[in-house]
Amino acid sequence: MRVELDVFSGRPNPVWQLDAQAAAALVALHDVLAAGTAWEAPPALGYRGFLYTIRSDGCRAYHGAVRTAQTILADPGYSIERFLIARLPHDWIGLVPMIEGMLRPRE
């Protein structure tokens, strides 16, 4: 499964492939998310979430929610984003503190 970290402007975003086991785990996490109503649009610059595709449905996980073409799913524990951060390729590990800083609840 292809994953993209939407974070850069003016240069290519990090893109990597999950192996079959990690992809199955991501699908399992995705499938247990409940329907949500809140979606915070990502900013124009900086961290804008993770992009992935499940069953031909493009998904964006951003700030505790997952948006697909069909629905919004609530992920208040940031399970999808945390799962993908843990699988970020080593070349991009320096981005982790910035991304994790965005996962804190906003006041």
C-alpha cells in the first residue's frame, strides 16, 4: 500500500510502500473508526496529513480524523497518524517531532 506524508511545498512529499502485514494492520485500524462530523481542513503550508488508499477510496488522515470521498471518520486517539508515523522511512525521521507536535489537542 502506498502512503504519502503531505508536508512539503515546492518539493516532493515523502512516499513509501507498506508491506502486506502493515497494510492489513492499517486497514484494520481504519475499519474500526466510527463516523465523525468534524473535519479541520489542513493548512496551506506544513503538515497536512497522511494520504493512503483503501478499497479504491482515497483517504487523508489529519488531526484526529480521516476524510474519504464518501465520509469523515473520527480518530480522536490519532491511531492512523501514529501508526503511520511509526512506519515513516528512516530518511524522514527528522520530521517526527513536528508531526507529533501537531497531534496534540488544540485549545
